[in-house]
Amino acid sequence: MKERIEYLDGLRAIAVLLVVLDHLAWHSPLLPNFADAPVFGQTWPNIVAHLFLEGSHGVDLFFVISGFCLSYPTLHALKIAAHTDFDIGHFLARRIVRIVPPFYCALLLFGVPRILQHDVGVTDLLKQALFFNPGTAVVNESFWTLAVEFRWYLCFPLLLWLWMRAPRIFLALLITDIAAFNLTTVCPIDVGTLPAFMLGIVAADIQINKHHIGRWALLGSGVMLVAAITLEPLFAPSGAHNTVSFAQTQITWQVAAFFFVVASGWNKYLRRLLSTRVLIAIGIASYSIYLVHAPIVGAADIWLTARYGLVAASLAGMIVTLAISFEYWRLFERPFVQSALKPALVSYVLRFLRRSAAYLGIPLAYQLDRRSPISS
């Protein structure tokens, strides 16, 4: 499947704009005045500021979209044919070429000045380049998700296989993951955020097989959104600052994002809205926006918020962020996705992966049949 699904670009645009709003609020000098304010029963500036912070859950939406997009081509192929092969080597090679070059450019762009200022060390830069994050001083506050996402790529082939061949085990793993993170001391960030990624795989199968749950997805998204905002304080440990409740490890927000992704493929009006040219353009450049926005909005907050207020400064910061991000996309991302450089790099990385797998005796392909857990 080679055609581009336009409403997914719109979803990416919504996700990245939410994250930008969150960082605009987070860097604001007004933060101490509204960070602990509940969203209900407060003055409108506190409500607006709190809702800006809720933009952090754009990351939850990104995670669901990721699971959806990675699984959709294989599941779509199974819908057409009786079986298909999943080439792990080709999958990983394409992911590496898609993610790593723009990320490394951003690491150098932001990392070298911070090394010279002694904010981070060379070791920190190398750890992030290898997607290691424990004990690492991050170059850019947004980069933590890239390490998580990259580790998911390594387990994705197994998750996809489980969903198609052993869906009950897949769902048991999902429930166990949620319970382990929320009810035990097993709480790495990978465990807490994995359900969103797994739900993205389920969402892709629902969309492809036109399961009837899609008819109720928009309602489900609205209900879960209200539940997520209402129950959010419960996720903050006793005595902790309320901003802890904005973390991307809350199952209520993950389920809300899941329903929203499903609804986007089912509701023609929502799909049409998400397929507008502006949102598609922002969605195409969303990775670049994500990579570079945090330092830009931080500077905008410092210079503009105290003088013009949160909303005006946020609008100006958003415009400047998008302008710089689109230029970054043109220079450092587009060559790796829309030029002859992409297939050449994929071929090179694939050869390396296949030689390494052959040396270690690891198979790099498996077959899936059309025993989908989701029926029409």
C-alpha cells in the first residue's frame, strides 16, 4: 500500500500543535500561577493555561498514530491477499532512515551550543544518539519520546504477530502492562506508554475491517476525554505537584486518543476536516516541528509572555515555530523522505542488518495469514 492517508497527516498536525501549546504554557513565566489550578471552577486565564498544559497529551495521540501507521500496510495487505510476509529487516531499515538523520541533525544543532555552555556533556549527546535515556541530561526536552519510540520498533514485529495470531495473548499483555505500571513498582516510561502504541495496532485493524465499533468511536472519544480530564488528578502521587498529572502514562488519555484515531477514519466530516490543506502541510512537517519547537517556544515565552500575556505570546510563538520548522523540514528532513537519497540509504542499512542477522542466526522475516481478530 503506497497511497498516503491524508486524514492521518491531519491527526499528526493536531498532535504536534497540542504539544507546542503545552510547551508554550510550560515555559511561561506565569506557570506558577496556574500549574496547580484545576480546569473547572477557575477564572478563564487559569482555564486556558490549564488546557494548554493538557496539550502534553498530544504525545499520546502521536503514540497511537505510530502504532496505526506501522501496522496498517501489513494489515491492509492481509485484507487483500490470503497471507503476506513481514520483512523485519526492511521495516527497521526504513524506520532508521526515516527517524535518525533528522534527529541527529537536531542533536548537533541544539547539542553543540549546550555542550559549549556546559549544560550537557558529550556523553549525554552520545547516549541520546544511541537512544539511551536513563540518567541522561537531554539536549531537547522533546527528545525523550524518540528513545521510547525506537525501542518500540524492536518489539513491534512481535506485537503485530501476537495481534494477528494470538489476540487473546495480545490483550492479556496489554492489560498486564497497564496493571504493572499503575499497581506495582514496575514503572519504566516504556511500560506506561506502551498501551497507546498497542492500541494503535488495534485501531488500524478496526479501520481496515470496518468493525462496527467505529460507529461509536467519536462518542467514545468524547466520553473518555471528559473522564481523562476529571480523573487526571488521581494519577498524581499524594503531595506531588499537579503537573505530574499531565504525564503521557494515563490509560484514560490513551483510550481517548485511540477512539479519536478510530473516529477520524469513520466520521466523514471529521475526516474531511483533518484532510484540509493546512493540516496536511503541518502534518507532513510534524516530525521537524516536534524536533525543533521546544527551544523556540521557550525563547518566545521569555521575550513575549510577560509583556503581552500568554495567549498573544503563544500565537506569536506558534507562528515563529511553524516558520522555522518548515525550513528545517526542507533542509534536514525532506531529503531523507522525498529524494533518491532515501532508497539508497535504506538499501545500505538493510544490507548491514541482514549481514548482522545472518551472523547471529536471527531470522528477519515471518509470514502472517488472514486470521484477523477484528471481523466485519
